[in-house]
Amino acid sequence: MAEPPLLVDRRAGYRLITLNRPARLNAFDEAMHRALAAAVAECEADPSCRAVLLTGAGRGFCAGQDLTERVAQPGGPQDVGGALDAYYNPLVRRLRALPFPTVAAVNGVAAGAGANLALACDIVIAARSASFIQAFARIGLVPDCGGTWFLPRLVGAARARALTLLAEPLPAEKAEAWGLIWKVVDDAELMREAERLCTHFAQAPTVGLALTKRALDAAETNDLSAQLDLERDLQRQAGATPDFAEGVRAFLEKRPPLFSGRGSR
Ligand code: T3D
């Protein structure tokens, strides 16, 4: 029987999603796209899901678009922008809007859309042997999946230009030093560390975290005054959650808080 292109493991309070086309370094074909869209939608609809952990099977994280699906056909150019409309853009929008944290555990090379898929997650941790490649220039494409938006914000204009125009691999340790990702860990520690983060998030004040994500996203375009107003509005919402009441009670009683993650997010 053929292997499924995606593995979804229900953990206590979070989902572990594994891209599962290791023979092609987990490059995206249509079946993997459809499976990932369904898995993310299912996480979003499940109030008991309080984090998502995304990783890859085998030695790669994700090599972007499966190029065997893009072999030129007679009859004119392909509309590769159509794949962005159909799959990549909805995926990035949906991931960014999830009302709980997303963690990418980059276990190996992350290339093209695969690199930017990782950057679309809230927290990126990488194995020391992993690397990030804006591979698009090698095949005459432009960076997609939000790469031209994430990169200058994360590493600055000069590095974003060189990474995208040269398409050279960026080793994980340099990616950490440049602020592209949260941290690098030894290969053998990667999943343990990623799971530790997600277990933490599964017990966290989820609504407050969702509102924090909204505030940080809005800060990309707001001026300070607008951002201060937004923080007030979101703080009002966070302050009305049972988790805020529990957090204060637990602090005063000198015990660990027991957050439910409930409230409108
Ligand atoms: O068209 C649209 O939908 C628009 C959207 C585009 C989004 C994009 O992501 S465009 C960018 C597409 N990705 C790439 O250009 C990366 C292609 N891959 C590579 O450059 C290299 O594989 C890596 C640098 C990522 C890793 O190199 P290496 O030497 O570690 O591994 P390898 O030997 O090249 O790859 C291992 C196998 O995976 C190999 O198959 P084989 O020879 O063992 O049968 C290779 O062909 C396959 N593979 C790797 N990447 C892809 C792939 N097969 C299909 N598509 C791939 N993207």
C-alpha cells in the first residue's frame, strides 16, 4: 500500500504533522497539499488543539514544489501562479491565522516553498545539520510562500537580497545567528525539544497567545498609536478570559497555573 503523503498524530493538546514524501525530500505534490490543508483545517476546528508541530520525514524538511509536476508541456507556459492561489497562499494565510502557536521542527534541508513554509510558523527550531535555501533563483522563479515578506523582516534587506538572488544554502547555525529562526539544537534533540515546546503550549493560556499573535501581525503595518489602541482592545479580551483569573489566582497562591485555554479567540 502507498504511504500517505502526510502523517497526523494526535498528541495531548497538540497535533504533530509530518510531511511524508521522504524519497523526494517531502516536496509538495497535489496530494500532500490537499492532505496538509485538511489537517490544518481540522486542527483549527478542534478546540482541544492548542498547538501544531510541523516536521518532515527522513533527511529533509521540505524541498518545496515537486518539480516532476512542473515538467514543461507542449502548448505554452504553465500557470504556476495558479498553484499559489490554489494551495500555497491559502496554506500560509491559514497557518498564520491559527489561534494557537505553530512550531516548525526543521529536521533537514528546507528549500524553496519548504523554507518559507517553516518561516510561516511562529517558532522555528532546526537540527544543527539543517539548512535553508531560497532555491527559486536556481530554476528561474521568484520566492513565494511569503518569502519576500518574511526574509527582510527577519534578517534585514541586505541578507534577504543575497539569500534570494544567490540561492545559497544558509546553514542552521547561521540562520539562528541572523535571527531567521528561534534556535538550533543537536539533531538528536530536535524532536524532544519541539515536543517540549508543544507540550508547554498545550497547557498555556491559549487565548492570550492567539491575541498576542494578532497584535504582532498588526504591528507590521500599524503606527505606534494604532498599536497602543489595539493592545488595549486585545488586553480587554485577554483580561476577560478564565485563564487570566486563574493566572492571577495561581500567582497569589504560589502554585503553577492550570490554564484551560478557553475563551473567545
Ligand atoms: O510551481 C509552483 O507550484 C510554484 C511554486 C513553487 C514553489 C517552490 O518551492 S519552487 C522551488 C522548488 N524546489 C527546488 O527547486 C529545490 C529542488 N531540490 C534541490 O535543489 C535539492 O534537492 C536540495 C538542495 C533541496 C537537496 O539536495 P540534496 O543533494 O541533499 O538531495 P537531492 O539528491 O537533490 O534530492 C534527493 C531526492 O529528492 C532526489 O531524487 P532521486 O535522484 O534520489 O530520485 C531529488 O530529485 C528529489 N527532490 C529534491 N527536491 C525535489 C525533488 N524531487 C522533486 N521536486 C523537488 N523539489
